[in-house]
Amino acid sequence: MNTTAVKSVVSCESYNFLECQIARWIWRIVPGFRISIGTIGNLLNGIILKRLNLRRFPRNILLVFLAVSDSAFLWTLALDNVLFALNGYTFLEHGDVLCRTTWFVGYTAEANSLLVY
């Protein structure tokens, strides 16, 4: 599946503008930071809400599923967008099955996260 029609690579070679260099550094730092902090937060959420005295409340079980859904979104679509913006590489180009399952998992996780809110 060709995803280059939808996305654009942050490339500064032909222009060498300061704004372009700043955008490239923002794409290098901010999304990686958000993915790592989000993953750590979701893991801590799952560990804390796994305790037996907290599992008896339905809202806590819902929060655990929300953490799993958010992590699935972070590691599928968000990571793919960051890789493509940085160097034009996306792991979806390695096969049709990988592409279809990644999109399915990513959009399903995103929809589940939105339904909870």
C-alpha cells in the first residue's frame, strides 16, 4: 500500500531554511518523547490497576483497556508517522499483510480510545 500520497517527508536539503531545520528537530524530539512517556504511563497504569482491590471497579477495568488501546495506537500509527517524517521510511512498505494489519490495529485502537472518552 502506497502511503506517500498522504504523508510528506520533512526534507531540508533543497531549501536549507531555518524553519525547516527547526521542524526536523521537532519531529526528532517531540514525538519520540511523547511515545516513550505515553508507553511508560500506560505501563504504570496497567501495573497499578492490576491490583486485586482495584479490579473490582468497572471503571478501573475500562482504564486498563484504554491504556492497552493507547499503547497500540502509539506503537502502530504514531510511530509510522514519525519514521516517515524523519527519513521517508515506513515499516508498512514491507508487505501488504503488514500494511493492512497495522492500519486495522491502529485505527481500531484509536476508535476504542475515542469511544471511552
